[in-house]
Amino acid sequence: MALPGVLFFAFFALAPMVLAFYLSFTRWNGLGDPQPAGLANWRKLLSDDRLGQSLTVTVALTAVSWAFQTVISLLLGVWAAGRQRNRAVLSAIFFVPFLLSSTAISLLFYALLDPNFGIIHRDTLGTTSGAFLAIVFVGGWQFIPFHTLIYQGGARQIPEVLYQAAAIDGAGRYRQFFSITLPQLRNTATTSSVLMIVGSLTYFETVLILTQGGPGTDTAILPYLMYEAGFKSYDFGYASAVASFLVLAATALSLLMVKLSGFGAMRSTREGM
Amino acid sequence: MSHDTLSRPVRTDSAPAAERPARRRGHWSRRANPLAGAGALIWLAVVIVPIYAMISASLTHQDEALGHNALKPPSHPTLDNYNTVLHNGFGHLLWNTVLAAAGVVLIVLVLCVPLSYVAVRTRGVWSGAAFRLFLLGVAIPAQAVVVPLYLMIAKLNLYDSLLAIVLPTAAFAMPVSVLILTGTLRDISEEMYEAMALDGASTTRMLFQLVIPMAKGGISTVVIFSALQAWNGFLFPLIFTQSDGPRVLTLGLFNYVSEFGVNIPAILASVVLSGVPIFIVYLVARRALVGGLMGVGGK
């Protein structure tokens, strides 16, 4: 009974990963069949200045996005885990950005950051730091609602007795937060962080719509570099070499996740409500 | 009220526990936390200002738009921009998106429910290996495989069809769906399976009469999660389709930018319109949607 699912997944997700490695040793312009090219793509990739720059931007964007999203969604989630009525109403509003697609959100901020039309009458996307921060902010605006929800679910599962005991011992609110809430949310934080890191590898839409990798190539994250090489310059062998990099990064990430989180232990995941 | 939560376990003569569970209060609700409250209000502004600016700008005449500050309300509100969008194939894009989402949900459910059932119930080497395979899959970004998938889709003669979007989207929704479902299925007690086995129930009957009814929560989360994947998908439509026929909403929005040129109000109207259907779903099914996604994080 499990076989159809495994085969389907293997065919559309795993086989392409292997195929990406194979294609990185070929020359292919999208028409006809790929031709063997030996190590040419890899040699070109490793001597390409854009790769180093792109790696740096990707790592920087991931790290800054992670910090931005984690701090805000942790605080909001813990706050929202309380059950007063105004919190429920606010949480309902907080969630709204997540309902728009990445494309819609990128277009929205593209318009709002337009120097002639938008909120700030300045060329934000034309400067390196402006474009970088815009991508971080737009990604956060979209995904913080989701991660807030994850932290909210996690915070609600912390046994109440812990707080009662701490209160009896005279621990104040902030002491309780640092000594109980944070340590108890460790697993939740791992799950959320992994989803965030993998998610920030997919900021492709945001980059494509907001900055096209610019100014210059300053925000060309790895997936964008791959897209440009493949679907704009029709150099699919080279694009596959970049993609192989992503496969390696992703595999390392998921091994880390299995190790750090409770997923591998086949633990039961309770619903949050 | 303020000491109620604190003293309950200590006082043995307090009200019977059975009266209370429905209105269990959170630990943070006892006292107001002004700092956290202020932070929440700031985030409220961060969420609302862009949405307000978007709606207000979408009601602005194009002539008024240049040099206009998006925070100012339009002086003569108009629905012209919405008209423009609706006359530019919006309905067709929406219909394609709904079809694609339905296809993805259907494939994910048909494949993942039995698979998760086997992963939870069988303790074999193969089922363990299969489960680990999906664990590993959680981190595969679609970007990493889009070039080889392009080759495969072309060889399968699926290029420029809705199926070219649906099949890979479903595959990439599978890992998280399997995680959610195995989590839920593990909460079904061993005794229930044994009781059914004693009645001589076949595996199929167990699946339909025990697993599916008991896993409703997990199944609805998976429906929501995979529908959102399809709803949000951009890369696969961008690369695997070309013509108007199979174009979905996200790609349609992207194309409106070149179609409408500098007509920013029309572009924003299309963004607003794209949000309306799922906002309606949200209003109707908020509890299921939010509750389901909260479960994704687990503990």
C-alpha cells in the first residue's frame, strides 16, 4: 500500500536530484539531448566570481531572515498563547499576510517601494542594503504569521504546573520566560528554524520580482543564479551544477534536522488547538 | 480571578475539576504584560499598513497614481482597476488554480494516507527506510530539481499542461504531509487495531473504518497544507507552462506586471483579487486552518 506513494515521490523528487548531478556533467541548451561535457561546468562554476558572491548573499539572507523571523514569531507566539479575547482577534489579523501568495506579496511590496508611487519616496530597491533588507522584510512579513502559529502551538503545550511551581518559588514573569518558556520551546524552535532555513532557500519569487538579483548581482541568491543560468542563458549544464550545490546544502540540512529534532524518533505529534 | 490558577492545585476543597477544562486559562493571561501588548500592537501596524495601502491604492485612478503617496486615500475612489483585471482573464486563472489545488490535494491524500498507515503499523526495515526517505525529503528545495524536472516533463510530453504543475507540486507536498499524518496516526491506540483485527477486519477495512475517521484532524491539516502549496506555487508554473491555457493565478499576477505596465493601481487590484478567495475560505474555516497549521510545528 505504501509503494505507489514511495514510487511517485522517488520519481518526481528523488530521481531529479540524482539527475541534477548527472546533468551538471553535460552541455544542454534545453533543446535536443544533453551532451557529455566532463568537468567543464564545475570548472566554470568554481572559477566564477558570482558563485562566491551568491553563496555569501544566500547565507547572509538566510541568517538575517532567521534572526528576524525567530525573534518576532517567538515573542508573538508566546504572547498569543494566552487566551484573552483581544489576543484571539489580533492573532486572526496577524495571520492574514500568510493568505497571500509569495508572488502577490512581492508585487505588493514592489508597488509600495516604488519611488514614484509607494510609501517611502526613495529608491530603496536600487541600493544594495535597501534591496537586501527589503527581501528580509518581505519574507518575514509573509512567513512570521506561520511561525507565530507554530510557537503558539508549542507554548500552549507547556505544562501549566511548571509556571505554578515557579510562581510559588517567587519567579517573576521574565524569569519564567527565560527559565521555563524558552527551554520548553526547544523542539518547537528546531522545527520552526529548519522550516525557515529551507524556506529562505526558496525566496526565489521575492528576489525575481523585487530585485531581479540586483542591484547588479548583489541579491542573486543561489536559486536565482541557477534560474538565470538555465532559463535565461539556456546553459542548463551550468545551472545543474549550481542546483547540485543546493542539493548538497539541503541534504546536509535535513540530516541535521533529523538529528536535532524529534522527527527521527517517531514521536507522536499532538495537535496544537 | 488573578490567584485562581495559582491556588487551584493547592486547595483540596476547590471546585471539581470536571467543571473547568473547557475554559482552561493560559498562564500569561493572569496579569497584563504591557511590553508584550505594545509589541503586538506594533506588529499589528506592520501587518495592516501595507494591506490598507494596497486596498486604497487599488481604488485610485491611474492618473492620480503618479507622484501619489500610497498612504493617502484616493480622492475619487473607483472600481475601474478591478474591472480591468476581471476583463483580463482573472476568472480563467482562478479556475486553473482551483483545479490544480484540487488535483494536488487528491494525489497527496490518495498516496500519503496509506503510506503513513504502513509506516506507523509496520516495523519492518523497508517501512523504516521509506519513512526516513520522506524525512530527508522535507528539506529538498524545488529549486534544486527544477532543471532535471524540466527535462523529465518535456520527455513525458507534459510540458505546458496543468499536470506539469500538479504532479511535481504534489510530490513536494508529500514529505510534510507524511510527517503530519504519521504524527496523527501514532496517536491511535494499539488496542483499537487489535480489536478490529480480532473482528477479522482486512487492512483495507481498517484503513477506511478506523484510520481515516480517527485521523480526520491530520487529514484536514494535510488538505490545507497541500492546497496552500498549490495556491502559492510559482516556480513550477513559471518553468513548466508557457501558454494561456494552463496558466495559474501566481503566474498570471506576474504577467499582469508587463501587461499593465506602469499601471500600479491595476496591479494592486489584481493582488487584492487574488487574496479574496482564500480570505473567504479563511473566514469560513479559520479554526480548522489555523488549528491545522499549528499542528505542523508539533512539539
